[in-house]
Amino acid sequence: MRELIVYLDSSAIVKRYIEEPGSSRVRDTYLRAYSGSIILSYSIWNIGEVLGVFDRARRIGRIDEQTHSIVRRRFLLEVRRMVKTALALVIPMKIRILGESWKLIEKYHIYGADAIQIASAKYIKATEFLTGDEKLHKIAVDEGLNSIYLV
């Protein structure tokens, strides 16, 4: 049987560390990964993007300095631990993924980062695509992904 691979876009990953609508669904997804029933996945690009979201939340006062330090550390440690124990797959930036993302940019008029996420999920044949971005969800569905909109 094929492994179940759940792709988390950056907005879904953030919901793991900062409480917002959809966070409980993301927590349940991580529990499924820790129980061994799925493998989490995300692009190497997502790691930098998530760090940027955490930094912006600190700069605009959504989270304080201490919370920023905690969520940043938890995120990086959890990524390392999950990859090391094969509970998560970090998709490298490949020419094939970039080429597909360029087509998506022109087809849907979206940011490169969003296109990379869809192209990465398609590349690994993700069984689910989790996102908190409604526009990205609709595009993912159009592209044949089993997308779940986290609200």
C-alpha cells in the first residue's frame, strides 16, 4: 500500500505553533504523523517562509519576543526530529519543481512561493494538501490535489 503523505503549506505549518483557526486540525495531523499513520511533507522553501512569518508576527506585536523565541526553537527542533525519524519529508528545490511552478505562476497569476508549494505536493504525489489560504486551496483542487482548507 502507498504511504499517505500530507503536504503542509506554510500557513498550515504556522497553525502548529501559533493558535489560530485551523490549529486543531493541524495538531491532529501532527498526531497522525507521530503515530506513524502518515508522513508529513513540506518544501525546503517553507522553512524559510515560516521563519519569516514568525519574525513578522514579532515585529508587528502579534507575539512577544519570548513567544517568538519559543515558537522558532520548537519549529526548528521539530523539523529536525521529524526528518531524522522519517516522520516528515522535506522536499528539496529541484529544477523540475521550479519549472512546474513557473507554469503555475503564469496559469494562475500567483506568487512563486505558492506555486512551489503546489508543484512540490504534486511532485511527491501528496495524498492531502493542507492550507489556510483559500485561493491556494482552490488552485490546488484545480490542479488535482486533495486539498483541505483550514478555517
